[in-house]
Amino acid sequence: MTPAQFKAGRHALGLSQHAMARELNMGTPGWQSILRWEKDGTTVPGPAQVAMRFMLRDAGVEVENLA
């Protein structure tokens, strides 16, 4: 999953960076990690990709249709 797909997925779920961090149980400063993951040239960690894919699947959103 690319950073752009992760960001598009978060938007498709209607979540802010803060809310996404809460959903992933990352604690208060977790939104800063979300910010980093969404920058071009970075890698979204595997566990975050898996969590996002499950969240999108549950919401009926296809990852391949994201940015």
C-alpha cells in the first residue's frame, strides 16, 4: 500500500489523522506517525497496511480503487 493509498483510505473512512491513530490504538502522539506514513517516499508499516485493508474491507471499499 502506497502512502497515497493509505491517505485515500483514511479519507474514505472519514477519519482524521488523530482519529486514525485512535483506531490503531497508537496513543496521543500517534497522529504524527500517520502524518509521516502519508508522505511520498516513505513506507507504510506492514501492520498498519493490514489494519487499513481490514477497515476498508469492512467499509466495502476496494484498496485498488484508491488513489
